[in-house]
Amino acid sequence: MNLSDFDFDLPEGLIATRPARPRSSARLLVAEGAGPEITDSVVSEITRFLRPGDRLVLNDTRVIPARLSGLRHRSGAQGESAARIEVTLLEPGADGTWSALVKPLKKLREGEEVVFSDALSARLVAREAGEARLAFNLKGEDFDAALAEAGAMPLPPYIAARRPADERDREDYQTIWARHSGAVAAPTASLHFDEGVMAALAAHGVETTHVTLHVGAGTFLPVKVEDVTTHRMHSEWGVVSAQAAEEIAATRAAGGRIIPVGTTALRLIETAARATGEIAPWEGDTDIFIYPGFRFNVTDALMTNFHLPKSTLMMLVSALMGQKQIRNIYSHAVEERYRFFSYGDASLLVPDPRAAGDRDQETRRDPRGRAGPTSGDAR
């Protein structure tokens, strides 16, 4: 399975740098089954394509303003000098320090301090495989407050290269149900939901369940190997509570569909079901890699945005729908000028369960009729 199998031509003008407003006015491409039929709609009309008793699984992680810009001061024989240091926080450590990307890291020595604001500063305590380990002067709620004041939202590289983050992004790049701080990238399919859509879903009999996966900066890392099955995924922390597992299991038992909103929610619930094939409470770090041939134990459909060529997320949607069908869907999206990536439009992908054995990779069926690879799951 080659990296080039997941490539496609994307016109530069289709990359969105701002979201649709209102959120639910974003376009929605709906692909159901293995046939060529595709419906063009909008997110505000999503209840047309859902059934009473379906359950949406929502990632309630909260994006932190993880981008910081500060000054490193140094005294020398020729007086005091200063260097601008850019920091992107990645993940907190158990000891209270943070792993971070620092540019330029070579201008910062261990023990030196970077000042981001009157309230917030950090000291470099170690270098680890090209990343920095930073100790901040504040912790807990004091750190959160100072970070909110000094930090900027960590927009994806393809947006940040076109414009800096601003105050609009503090609202735009956060879901309306964000609760648990820790992500440095948004679960972007969820950005399309507003209070009006949530009320319509409830009235239609569609239920929701919250899970948490703290999306990391590794989600933007490119795949660098030609044989994609040898790619190693980044790790992200997540939790499926006992209540969430019970709700999902009850919906499945009642014949409802489980529809994660976003690939982060999908990866998490499939991680929680890997041990037995059934959803169960789970907490920890997941590096699950989903590519064609993967056996989906929980997911019946997926709402997601349109992804980068040759990305692991293209491999995930290809695993769900089949590579041929995804090529058709993306060709349609380009032709109809859907907006791509984090601030772009959405798709609702509903595979035909009867066609699971006809997907691009050789598969077998388990007792529930779901497909899986013949020679080992993803890592």
C-alpha cells in the first residue's frame, strides 16, 4: 500500500483560512453506500440524513492557546542582547513541565528564561529529540489565566503560513462543547455545530455522547514512508468514560448507529474496542493507525472535514469507505469547490455494511459482519 495511493490534486484556492459563519452554514457532502450517489447539502440540514436513535460521539477536548512569542535576554561583554523565541506547547509532563517546539531552539541555552508577558515566563530545562522541555513560572489556574492572556490559538501550519491567529480564532477554533483543556489542535468536524443544530438533533431523536481525546501537534506531521503500513503514528491521550461506553453500547444494542464527529472521536472509540471488539471504558495514550483493511468494531458512519493529500486521515476515510469511493468523493468535492481542511466544509460518510468485504484490501468478517485485515491490525 503506497503513499501515492492517497494523493490527489487540490487547487490552492480551496484551502479555507476562515470558517463559515454561522458555523452550521458550512456545506455538507453526504455519501451513503458504495454507489456513486452523492448529495450536496449544508450542516444545518444534517437531520435529513440521520435517524432517531442514532448517536453522535463528540470530542469535548478544549484547545489551549498554545502559541507563545517571547524574548530571551542575555548579557555579554558587548552588553545585553535579546532574541525573539517562538514556542508551541505540545504536552504537559507529570512533573509540571511542558514539551514544546521552540524556534530557534539553537538560540536558547539550558537554564535560560523566555519572557512572554509580565506574568508568564519559562525556563529551558532540557532538549529531547528536537523538542524542548520548559518549566513555567506558574502552575494550575494561575498558569491557565496567564496563558489565556499571552497565548494565541495554534492554527494548523497551512493556515498559519497565510495569516496569524487573531481574536476571532479564539472562538472559531473551539467547539461549543469544549470542556477539558489539553489539545493543541481542534477536533475540526465539531466546529460546524451550533446551538440551533444541537436543538434540531435532540428534537429529531439523535443522542450524543462525549469522549475526550487531546489532539496533539503530531496530527499535522507528514507521512514520510512510501509503504504506509510502516508509518508510526504519534500518541495522544484520551478517555472513554464508563457512562460513554454504556451509552454507546446501549445504542448499538437498540439498533442505532454510532457516528463519531471527527476522526479523533473515531480513533478513540475504536481504540477502546480493540481488546474485545466491544466498546468498553478506556483511558490512556493511543497511537492507533487506521488504514484500508482495518476492522471497525464500533463506527457505523463518520462526519469529518476534507483532509490533506497523502495524510493518515485520508487513509482513515479510505479504510471506512473504500479507496475507490473516497477518490470519487474527493473528485466531486474538488469539482463542486468544497472548502478543505480545518476551517473547511464537512462530509458525512456512511459506508454500506454489505460491501465491507469488497473494499480495496483483503478482509475477513467477524461474527458481527464487520470487516478486518487478514494480516494484523494497525498499530
